Amino acid sequence: MKLLIIGASGFIGSSIFKKAVEEKTPVWGTGFKGVDDNLIYFNLLKGNFDEILPSEFKNNPQDALALICSANPSIEGCKKNYEESYNLNVLSTKKLMGDLAKNKIKFCFISTDCVYDGVNGYYSEDEQQCPCNEYGRQKSEIEKFILENHKSDLIFRISQTLSNVNYGKHIFAEWNRWCKTSKEILCIKDNFFSPTFVNDIYYALGAAFSKKKAGLYNCVNGEHFSREELARQFVRHLYPGSGVKVITKTPEEFGFSEKRALKTYLDNTKIVSELAISFTSMKTVFRTFDTGR
């Protein structure tokens, strides 16, 4: 497999890019913001995909996989900048998928647990989508578009994705900074999710590609936590005796302009059974986390 990551300058894309390099998987990546010499500049809203597509993918598409990470993932941002976010997350993404299909390149689209309203939790792949905010609605529209128009391609629906490094835009890096500075971690109350080590997504991609899988998978850890409980475990394992406090507020107290889905943890039975993979426990992530002290 050779991998093309669309959106390799964001947290998930850059983490998978780095893991692919470590595993000696041939990998190329595109970026829009913060592009370095390792990435190809590509503006999904305005760019011509055919102009930036590496020749290795044009000549031998049969062993290629494109991972689509490019998106505006901000729940607040998608509401406040609706037109721009819809153009990026929906219209331009659909066009990109058409370009990939034209070049006979299989793709995997990164979706989200926000396609559900979070009332029940423990959602499986066959449950009806019911997003409660604009970001979730945009991702839901793309999921349905793929299932109807690109039936040989993949969707990986993810939850809270994190790493064992103390930098980047993931909650453990953020909590690590708060532990050192403010001595407190602020959490949304009664928010339950499936925290997943980002490198596990890389291994799931490889397994799905080698087994010629298609369709929708919940690509998440089988463990689920409330945000508050995960924060308490983070402090217990990494900052014992530090006096760091975990504080909760309701979504209303945060003053969000968009509703938050609270119970978004997902059922991973399908991906574990069909791909024969395992996911990294949070205790293992704690043990390997670099606090930078």
C-alpha cells in the first residue's frame, strides 16, 4: 500500500503521516496551513487535484489509498462560518472524491461520532444518523453521499482521538499544559466518548486495505469514558500528588453557540471482528505519554 493523506498538516493526518514514515510505508501528504518541505501544498477549496497528484498514484492506482482528513472540525466554527465550512466539508470534499474516483484511487474518509445526537450512546454502524449540530450534519451528508455513490470506498467514523506526545491539537497535550500551568483541567460535564490512540487508525487502514474492505466502520477503542473520568485518570497516572483539580461545566455554562452531543461513544464490534485488529488501552497511552518534565 502507498498512502496519500489529504490534510496531513492537521493532528490526525500528521500523526498518521509520521507513523507511515516510521513503518516505511510509501506516503505523501498535502497541507494548507503550516506546510513544510515534506508536504504538497493543496487548497481543497480552490486547488486542482490533478495538478498535485503524485505520478506514483497516476501510474499505479491499484495499490494506492487516499486518506481524506481535510476538514473544518470546529463545531463552533461550522456554525459561525456556515458557508465557508459547507464549501470545504461538503462541496469541495465531494469534488475531491470524484477526482479520486476518476483516477481509480480508493479512499478512506474520516468521519465523526457527531453524526449522532448523543442521547443514547454506544452507537453501531447501522443506527440512523441524527446529528444535533452543523458539523455533524455536514459529516452525515458526506457519509450518505459515499454510501450511495462510492460503494467501494471506506468511511472510518472516529471519536476523541489522541496521542502519547505532549504537543499537537489533542486533549492529552492540552491537559498536560493545563496541569503544568493552571493546575486544573476543565471538562464538559456528562460527556462520554471512545478515546482512541491515533496510531491505531494507521493500522486499521492497512488492515482494511489489505482485506479489500469497503463501507462504514466505527474506528474506535472499545473502552469508553466520561471526559471527567478520563481527566481524573490522566492526573492519577501522570501527575499523582500534584493537586491538579478536574472541574466540570455543563454545555450551557460554557456558552456554546451549537449544541453538543454528550454520549457519543461507539460500538467497535464490526471493525475488530472483520479486520482482526486490537486497540491500545488508555492505560498503555498513559504509560508511554511524554509529559516533557
